Amino acid sequence: MSYSELELRIQWLDPGKYFVGGRYIDPEQDRETDLIDPVRIDIDLATLQGHALDGDAYGAALTDMVFGGPGNRIFDAFVQARTAAAARDGLRIRLHVQANAPELHAVRWELLREPGKATSLLSNQNVWFSRFLSTDDFRLRPLQDPNTVRVLVVVANPSDLATRWQQPAIDADEEFRQAEEAIASQYGRSPREIVVRRLAGRASVYSIVSDLRDNYSDVLYLACHGTITQEGEPRLLLEGDTGLGEMVRGEELVQRFAATEDRPRLVILASCKSAGGGGAQGLAALAPRLAQAGVPNVLAMQGDVTVASVNRFMPRFFRELASDGQIDRAVAAARFDILDQPDWWMPTLYTHSKSGVLWPPRSVDIDGFDQWEAVVSNIRNKRCVPVLGPGLVEPVIGSTREIARAWAERYEFPLAPRDRDDLAQVAQHLAYRNSPGFVVDAIRSYVVRYLRRKFRDQLTDELMRERVQEGLVDRMVSHIGKGLRAENPAEVHTLLARMPVPIYVNANRDNLLHDALIEQGRKPHIQLCTWRSSGDLGIAHGPAVEDGYVPSVDEPLIFHVFGNYQYPESLVITEDDYFEFLMEVTRNETLRENGIPHAVTAAISTSGWLLLGFQAEDWDFRVVLGSVLRQPGREISRRRTSVAIQMNPAGERIVPARMYKYLRKYFEEQSHVNLFWSSPEEFMVELMEHYERAVKADEEVPA
């Protein structure tokens, strides 16, 4: 599915006066165009409030305030964007209200009209609209099961709802039944299973947060009464320990979510006025606060939406969402189903995800893959070389994109927005400004801070207090990894360690695979790619491999391509590092002490490959593809079945469609590799099930 993007940014200038800027983004062409230099507009909130009971008049007045008419730069730029997007499946519109204009969150932006026309802009289901909010908290729990969407339904029905709070009673069982029917009925109509369960016990803030921690859910569906105080403060009527009603400040729920790693990817607030549409201080309402606190997506209602509208909106929304995870498209499709209702505009999407993707589209290739036996045969005959990519360690140390964004913001690099999540580029600027050694120190300090924040409950007091120094990152990662493997027998490094193969190629800088192999009773040896000549300086490039050592299943070799945190001089981080690496390992005259060991090149040339956890645009992937796997004699490997599990773009980054086409063509024509877009966990679980069935079948054959 193809689309274009229009981002509109609004910032405060003076009371009632604002600047509007905008840019057009074409993900397929990997191109951005600044359409609107900041233009001053006037938004009269009092006039809009006077039209509060007339949606048509409200939308017309708001449209005139924002777009004006033909000849207005905003009007003309919008028409230009609509024309450019006409050949696509959709136009994604992100309205980014800057932090200095919180009063604009009370505006009913969903009532905007098509400029120059009398029709509502959002009545077109090919217009995918969201309210974008910035956040400095990028923490997000990785998907546990790419095949399943887990939904937690919470219905607050205090026993004194009618007597004390003068609110209509809620039939909690009926509310849950309707929510379950609207959500779970879509299973079978989408490629993912949707699992719905109800919160056990009282509907309190503590119970909700505790349940998300102990039984993580991708989606939280909260049905309760809500209101906004005269001061603009959101309130939710939940349940206390005794079952009586408890009016909870929205800020309490916000603070709980801000402090936890176990935030859902989507929160649905089915309480009336949960989006803050009734007050001038709209930012104080719960939905935008949750988004700014780190919840990636919040769907709320701007007013007293009817039960009939909700019952029609939710089934379509979940069906579309489960299909491809594109939340703004799902909202647009579901809104289209209730256009005949007067409250069609009330569902409101807040997000801080630029891509709008909750989870990647599930690969249908794996379901139809018919070469499991061939891959299993490679493993059993020791002709399989797993190649580990950065996606396998993101659950522990986060992504390189997160590090790059944090550095770009901290050191105020003059980079285009699309380059601020390219770690090699950002690190190169840091090296120029300071030194290459400073980059190594900076990444060590960043990872330590990140681990201490994310895993503070799992780390020992010693690891929490120890000063940042060489070796600390490795000890922390090993400690955390041990706990994760103990909690999850299907953790991907555990599954890889159970594979009886003699050589692993590791494009990561950690020792998670090493530790997992030891836990499986194997004795791994580590060798680093010596891409940087040490001369007579005595610089260690890693542990020395014993003379006469031959990789085996019992004593496998882990070949670290881009270095290891234990050996800082071995790390490949900056653009210069990658260029030097490529020159050293690919030129024929390279000294034997540099480059790739003979045992690794021989295995790569005669075995099937298993590439796991790479993103298409990562430097690590491109360099591995262009150097490590491009070895003499690689034509022999074509006799073996190889698989590349490419991770789908996650959250903030969209891979252009041309990249998908290029990679599929490259793998299939050049290397005869089966290409999938999926999660490495999904593939490894399936692969090990096939492998273990094959082993068991052989054991059952009579002698």
C-alpha cells in the first residue's frame, strides 16, 4: 500500500496568532519537500466555541481560519499535496501542534473541510489524519508475538455510580461482551489472532498498571465515565479497593505510564470527553497527556459519543488495525463507517509515531514457505551459518536509531531530520567535533545510562553504582540477558544456541550469544574481525584463538564482524570506520592478520545462510552484504537453501518500496536467498519446531 505524507506544524506567535509550516514527504521516493515556509494565521477560539453546536459551521469557520482561499500559501500548498498524492492509496496528514500552543488541542480539527469545497476533509477514507505530539521518551516494549494482538479490556463500574456520582449505571458484563465481540469477531478476517481478556479485580489505576506489567497487552481498552474540571484537568471515575467509586486525576495514570516500560502500543479511552473536546485547556485532557508521556498511540472521544457509533466504529477499526498495523488508516476506515452519524468526527487519534505503524504487516511468505526440510538439513549437516543482526539485541540495549536521535538532540547536530536516526552519520559528526575515541566513550556511557533506566529492577546494586568503565557494558548486558533467557525459553539467542552449527557470524557487539551457548553446555570461541591494523602497538583486537583450533558443534566459533564492547578499539561505529572496514576486508592485498578468518570464509562459501534481525537501510546490513557474504567461491553456497529474515521498519523509519524490490531481486537473482519480512523470533520458533520434529522422527525409526 502506497501513500504520501503532509506534515503541518503549528506554533504560537501571539494570543490568537500562530505560525503554520508544512512539508510534503514521499516515502517511496525517499524525498521531502518544504511546501510551506512559516505563514501567520489567526485562530479565534471564541468564534469556534460559538459554533460548538453546529458542526458544519464550526468546520467552515476553522477551514477558513487555517487555509483561507485560493492564493493563500497554505491553501495552494495543500492543493499541491493533494494533487501529488492522487495516484497513491492514501494521504497521511499529521497535524503537529507545538508545545507552546496547548490551547489548540481543544480545537475540533477533525471537522476541517476540504479547502475550496463544502465536503469534510476526513469524510474521505483515503485521508489518514492524526494529531502528532512530540515526546522525548522512545521506550517501547518489543513485540512478544508477531502473530497475536493482545487486548486488555477494563470496565469501571463502581457500586455507587448512580447514588453518589449521579451517573448512569454501567452493565460491566454487557460492556465487556460488546467490546469482546467488536474486537475478537475480527479474528479470522485478519492475518493475526486477536486475544481479548478482561481485567481481573477492581478497575483501579494500580490494577491496570500491574496487569500490564505482569501480563503485557498491546492494547488497553478502558471504558469508564470521565469528565474535565473547570480548570481543564481530566478526571476518570474508576473503582477503589471496596468497589466504590474513586475519581482519579488523569495525571496519576499519566505518571504511572511514564514510569513504566510496559506501556501498551495503543490506549483506547471509551470515556466521554476523554479527548478534552469540552474545554479551552484541551492539552490537560488525558489523551494528549498519555501520548506525551510515551504511549505511542491514544484513541479517544472528543465528546459524548453514542454507543451506536462506538459499536459500529470499533469492529471496523480493529479489523483494519490487525491487518497491517497502520493506525491512522484504520481510524479513517472506521470513521467512514459512521459518517451518517452526527458524532462521526469525535474519534480522535493522538500519536508520536511518525509512521503510524503499531506493528509491521505480517509476512505471508512464512506461511507458504516450503523449504523447511532443506534448512533443517543444512543445520543437521553443519552447513548452516547464522548471521545475527542488530534487531536481536534491541530488546536489551535499544536500537541504533534511538542512540542517534539522542545524540543528535544532545549535541545539536545540523542534520536533516531523516538523517538524525543514522548512527554512523551522527557518530561521524561527533568524531569530527571531538575525536574517534570520544565516540567510543560516549556510546559506552549512553548504553550504561539506558540499561540502568530500563532494567533498574533487574540490575544488582553493584552494577547500578559502578562507575562507567571498560567492561561494564558487557557485564550489565550479560546479567540482563541471563534473566531474559530464564523468563523466555523461546528467546532468540537461546534458540540459536540450540542449533548444532559450528560457526556463527555476529554483526552485533555484545556477548548474548556467547552466554546462551555456555548455558547450553557448549564451549564457544570468540574471534573479532581485525579490520584495523595494530602494527607494533600491542593493541588487543580480541581473544586469541588457539593454534590448531577447528570450529565444531561442541566448540563453535562466534565471529564478531563489527567488534565487541569488551574491546573498544575493535568497534565499528562511524562512517569512517565502515569505509575503512570495507577497504581492509575486501582488497586482495590485505594482510592475512586482517579481515575474515579462513574458517569463516569457507563456511560462508559452502553453506546456507540464515540472516536474522537486519533492517534494509542499516549500515551493518549493507556492509555485511557487500563484504562478509561476498566471498570467493560463494557460488557453491547457492546449492544450499538460504533465508534472510528482514525486520520490517519499526516505528519511526519507513523503508522505501524500491528498497523492498531491490532486496528481493538481489537475493533471488544473485544469491538464491529466500527473503521474508518478519520477526526473527517468529521464524526461529517455527524453524526449531521443524528441526526438533525431524530429530524425533529419526529417533523413532526402528534399528
